[in-house]
Amino acid sequence: MPKRKRGVTWDDARRQQAIRNVKGELLKLTKKETAYFQLWQKVARTEEQINSLLTVMAQRDQNRRAEETEEQRNRGLSHMAQRGLERKTEETEEQRNSRLSDMAQRRKERRAQEIRRTKEWSIVKTRRVT
């Protein structure tokens, strides 16, 4: 009669590894399922709920601003202006030129759009007259 082996045999080790693999896969699937469920909940929010959330957020902002004193508001504006000045003094000549060029380009685009709208408006106006 062969001696009985003690401890974990090769077959037992394979079974244990297979169980660990299955548990790992199950955990991954559970996490995926949870993520999908959370995504589904976000998608399922109705427009009403979204509007309600936006209203609550706006109300909180109004309350915060109401509690803010004029001095605090002025201090915040002063800090913003100071940061803007610091940023402008740190920028190089090349950066400044690039920024000014961007501003000029946007101005040209707005002007062209305004001209297009004016032409479209005049065309519509002449059609109504005839």
C-alpha cells in the first residue's frame, strides 16, 4: 500500500489556482457590472432631476454670495487683477505677440460673421418687401 502524501498535492494546487482565477474573474465582472449600473443611473436621470440639481446648485451659489461681504468680494477681485498682472509680466515678448495675434484673429472672425449676418438679414428683408 502506497504511503499517503501529506500537504498539498499537484492536483490540489491546480484546483486552488483555478478557484482563485474564478474568484478574480468574478470580482472583475462585479466591478464592471457596478460601473455599468452607475453609468445607467446617470443616463436614466430625467431632465427634471437635472434641472432640480442645477436649481439647488444655483441656490447654494446665491447663498454663498449673499454671505460674502463687499470687502471679501473686493479682495477676491483684487487678487484676480494681481494674478493677471503677474501673468502678463511673466510672459515673453513672443507669448505677448501670440496672444495679441490671437485677439486680432478673433476680432476679424467676429467682424466677418457680423458682416455675413448683416447681408443675410438684408436679403431676408428685401424678400419680405417684394
